[in-house]
Amino acid sequence: MKPLTITSRLEVYESIDEISHDIQDLMKKAVEVRENAYAPYSRFKVGAAILLENGEVVVGSNQENASYPSGLCAERTAVYAAGAQHPNIRILKIAITARSLKHKVVSPVPPCGACRQALAEYEVKQEEPIELYFMGETGKVVKAESIKDLLPLAFDNSCL
């Protein structure tokens, strides 16, 4: 049996100033909504902004709960809101940013595994890639052309 080779392509920008103005604007919306995060336990605030094909932007922030599994990450809050409010509109781009109330976050913070899986579902549903940009509080910005670059072996409907 021939071994499986998996490659991912990510672009890394030194700062938000190096990305296009439309993505800077999307990231600024993620930064704004990040401050609405309810994160009394982790003290780690995350914001996500989703650009839809119709030009609308849907945002979400992480929402924690004393019963830890009941909380929800910013990415899933935003993508589920987009799916509920705009069920037939394609998702073009997602911007994600995170900051800690304990220390400065200078490294890019990618989505967790559960969020990658949720985002992959929408990419499969629309049959087109979703561009993803993520950063910390400051510093580098990472761009993935598709969720598949972060989750190449996603579980999807072809597995059922």
C-alpha cells in the first residue's frame, strides 16, 4: 500500500497591515465582537467575523458556561448564526482573533478541532472553499485558502 501524503498551504503575513483592506475590515469586526465574549472562566476572548456572498457580515464571540461543555466557541457561534439567518448564502471568508486577559497573545490562534469540523461542514455544504484568516491580539496573520488546509481528513457526509 502506498503511503498517503497530505499537504497544507498556509500564507503568513507579518501583521494585519500586510493583508488587503477588505480583510483588515473583516478582522476589525472580529476584534470588535471579541470584546463581547463571555469568558469568565478561561479569560480568553475570541471573535469571529464571517463575510457572506451577499456582502453581509455575521459575527460571533465565545460564550462560556460554568458547565464547561455547554459553552460555544466564537467560530461556531458565528457560523451557526450565518446558517440560521442566511441558510442559502455562501460563506466567502472568516476572520478570527483571540486575546487573553492574562497575557498578550502575539501568535496566531487557529480554530479548535470542533470548530474546524463545524466549518468543514459548511464548506462541504456549499461545495466551495472558505478562506480563513486568524491572528492573536497582535502580530502575524495566517491565511488558509480552505478549511481543508487545517483539517485535511474531515469527517463529512461521504463517511456516512
